[in-house]
Amino acid sequence: MMDYQRLKQIANAPNEYEVWSDYLNDYVIDLAWSNDAKKIIAGTASGKVTLYDAETGKLLNEISAHQNGLMSIAVSPSKNIFVTTGQDATINMWNIDTLELLNNIASNSQWVNFVEWSKDGKYFTSSEGKVVRVFNEAGDIINTFDQHESTVCGIQWKQDSYVFATACYGGVRLFEVGREKDINFFEWSNSMLSLSWSPDGKFIGCGTQDSRVHFFPVPYENGSDFEMSGYNGKVKLMDWTTDSKYFLTNCWNEIVIWKFAGKSPQGQVPISINTHVERITQVSFQKNSACIASGDEMGFVFFHDTEKPSIKNIGTCLSQEISKLCWSPDGLNLAASTADGKLVIMRTPF
């Protein structure tokens, strides 16, 4: 049951987890950490990218990265570079330390929705409408895949860094670097809104337009897919624990967690976390942990422990809609941003 008195206390209390904060005076679209967790990158709706010292909050640099607005930020897992995409038909590559522009890549799509790095950092993929392109770490084009029926809404790489999955209307496709066509097609006549591949490679989960989560076992056999229904809204937020034991989804103001330990969750009762009053806008697992951070439209940020459900209502309120949450690579800190441009670095309670 919702503890409204506790929510009121949290809303009126100072943020006990805050390390530092700043205002960017613009809607924060995306956040990303450097691999050593010493720097934090923030991108805003106007196309500006700001670099901070993550420990002190010192402003290190600020640039205009995209003319018509920024769409996403993605840091290479192996090098000191990051990629931004925007609404100006470009993909830009930057040096994290200096914000020097390393490569400017043109797109045929006005909006480049996002990019996704392979786990080893040798490749990254871009979502450009119905087209997905694969680049090497220098930004040279390796492959172009244009056989999607609709806008690609999700891309994720397998742990081997050679195969990746995409989702759009009609199903999920698997591609391999160097191949000209998809190597697998998991057909499903529905509009996919999101995609998340388990770290152990055994399941691909997709949120659908009709408020379900559809799962494809990998390797896939006809009829082996299954789904979870009963959601009271479209499922766009999904995440796995590093060990693939738990899979979480948003369900409006509820977090629903399915357990995948040893078998599929079919027939099981999910773990349900009902801390939020309004719609959840961000939710994800802490690295190497079953602990969760979530944020909502009212500005509340809560911390949860999947394996200790009795510990609840731990959090703070930032007063404006949470636009982005991003765990540091070491899992010790959480970056949170709001719709009115506030950036807060917090120590996690777990």
C-alpha cells in the first residue's frame, strides 16, 4: 500500500544522498559517465553537451554538439570517446577529456534516434528511421541494413560483440557484423516499442504497443516465444540484472520484476514494487546488483532492493519530472536529471 505520509516527508526533506548539483536551464535529454566514473556528460534539448568532474561538480567544458537538438549520448566501453546523435542528420564522435570533435558522420535521416556500442567497443550501431548502420570504432561504415518495416525502436548487442538484435513493427531481427542481411527473424505481428537482450544471451524481451512484454528464447524455435500481459500502459522501460536473474519493466507507476533463474517466468507471480504515485519515467538496475533506481513525473527518485522488498520508501524528491537516471560504472553513484534542467549526483544507499 502506498505510504502517502512518507511521500510527504520525503518531498519536504533535504536530499540526504546529494553529492553536488547544478542547473543546465534546459531539458536534459541524456546522461553518460566516463568509464572510470570520474566525469559525467549531460546533453540537453537545445543540442548542448556539458562535461563535469563527477566528484566535485566542477564544470570542465561545454559545447554546442547539434544544431537542432540532441537525441542521445553513448560512451565507448573501451576508449576515451563518446558519440552523440541529434535532430540535424548527424552522428558526432568526441574525445571525453577535451570535447574535441573526432568525426562528423552524415545521415540520410533528419533524426538519428540513438547509437549502441558493442560490448568490446569495436563497433557501434545507429538507429536512423528504418535504417540501421554499423560503424567501426573510428566511425567508418561497415554495414547498412534497410530491411525494417518501420522505425527501429530498439537495438542491443550480444555479449560476443558480433551479433546484435533490432526491434520494429513485425518482430525482432538478428544481424551479424560483415553479413549483408539479417541472420534470424523472429516474426510477431505487433508494434515493438523497446528491446532488451539478457546478458546470458538466452532471452530477448520486447515491450509492445498493446501493453504486453513479448519474449523470444535464443536460439529461437517456432512457438517457443511467450508473453506477459496485464500491464496498464505501454512498456518502454526494461532492464536485466548482470547475472540475468531478474528482468524489470515499468507498469505506469509500478515496477514489475520477473525472475528468470533457471527457467522462464511463465506461471510465476512477479515481484511488484508500488512506491510511486505518478508515472515512472526512468528505472534501471544497479550494476552487478539487484538494487534498482527509479524516477517519476513528480520528481521522486526511489531506491529499491529486489531481494529485500521490506526495505522501501528510500529516496528523495527533485520537484520536477525525472528525465534521466544513469548509474555510474562502479555502481556507487547515481546521476539524475530533471525536465527543468537540474543535474544531481547522488551517493546510493546500497
